[in-house]
Amino acid sequence: MLREGLGEHSAFGEYHPLINLTYYIFAIGVTVFSLSPGFLVTTFLLAWVYSVMLRGTSAMRMNLIFILWIIVVMALINVLFTHQGETVLFCLHGNRITAEALIYGLSAAVMLSAVLIWFTSFNAVMTAEKLIYLFGRAAPVLGLTLSMIFRYIPLLKNRYEEIRMGQRCMGRGAASDPTFLQRLRQDGRNVSVLISWSLESSIENADSMEARGYGLKGRTSFHLYRFTAGDAAMEIWLCALGAVCVCGCVLDRTDAFFYPRYIPHPLDGGATVTLAAFACLLATPIVLDLLGERKWK
């Protein structure tokens, strides 16, 4: 399970698309407004665990370096350009390097990394069919645009690899281009072919959807999604936990003060309840997938 990942065939992915969308709205929305250490650690770890379950260890191992680079770069940028805070670590060319700026940069970087990791699992669970089903009638253009955006993220990567392999078979690869400028010129040629291919493909997709009557008034579409009693119970569970988390965000139970002195929000009664509800909300699909795998075996 961990090597290949569950993908869209996970137990949570078998629920109604509205359930999946509700979960990610609360998970990503609350994460964006959470800078307290407890909430950051919770959302980052659970986002990583769920992404590994869905996409496998091989896929997430490649993203680990990218996430680490985001954390390091954002922390350095905030330290070098923000000089607020009363705890001075040292001075660099007359500029104060403060601990508060460093902590804020790290917190913001971890929050952004958690959001990106949540979107990787979102791309695995929310397929194009689910997005078109949810937005096809109310906002057909938005549904088609979202499905194409999330589809093109892995599609562009696969196409670039195909173009690069084709160029190597023609003798235009890294082995035949020893200098840096030649390799750079070849990479630019590959990107140019990728852009042309993608633009042509998008025009063909748009014409095909228009020829089939997509977005016309009164047009019906076939789908296998049915909102059952189990879906209703899960929707109530997610909305109840999400409401507690939203109330905690409104009451600043998920935030922290960074300037002039770093003061994390104390874990009082409200913050503890909000953190517990947030952890239960994020862990719901993980528990469901683990139970589904155990039942299958």
C-alpha cells in the first residue's frame, strides 16, 4: 500500500464527491489560518501521512526536497527582509536578524508546505469526473477549468518526459550536448514543444466538449454517484468538526503573535477543543482507508 499508494480507489475516495470536497475545504481552509505550533505540526504531519497513503512513498520522496527548499528559502527571505522583533540574534551589514522573523518565516513556510501537500492528495481523490459532476450544472466553465488545471499538473510532467526521450532518440540528449549552453538550448526546445503540444491539446479538448453540448441548458450527463445514508452521516460528522475549527479560527485560537515578541496562543480550553476537532477532522480519511484496507485483506 505504501509503495504504490491507494490513489482514487481509497475508502474515503469511494464516498460521494460532495464529502470529499467538504473535507478538503475545511482541511485547507483551516490550515491557511493556522500559525500556532500545535496546529502547524498537526496539519503538516497528517497531510504528509495521507499523501503517502494515496500516492506512495516513491512519489512523496521526490517532493521532500522541494518542500525542504520552500521552508529554507522562505525562512531566509523573511529573516533578511524583515527586521522586526526584540530578540536580536546578530547583525548583518547593519541589519538586525531577529528570532521573531526567523520563527515567522519558518511558521509561514510550514503552513504553505502543508497546503501544497494537501493539494497533492486532493489531486488524487478529486478526479476530473468528480469536479465536473459537482460544478457541471451550476458552473460548467468553472468545473471544466478546474478539472483541466488539476489534470495538467501530472500530464505536463509525463509529456515532458516523453518529449525528452524522443529528443534523446534523435541524438539530442544530455549525452550529445556536453556544454551547459547546449543543454540549456535543448531544454528550451523541449519546453517549446511542450507548450505547443499543450495549447493544441487544450483547443482540441474545448472544441470536443463544445461539440458534445457541454454546458448547454437542459443537457444531462451520466454519473454513478448516489448520496446515501452513509454519505449523509459522514457529511454531518465533517461539518460538525469543521464548524468547531472555524469557530476556533474566528476566535484566534489557531493563531500566534510574532511581533515584537513571539507569543504562541496558550492551550486553554478553547484552543484544546479546536485542536482536537482539527486533528479528528484531518485523521478521518486516514482511519477510513486503514479500516478499508484491513477489511479488504
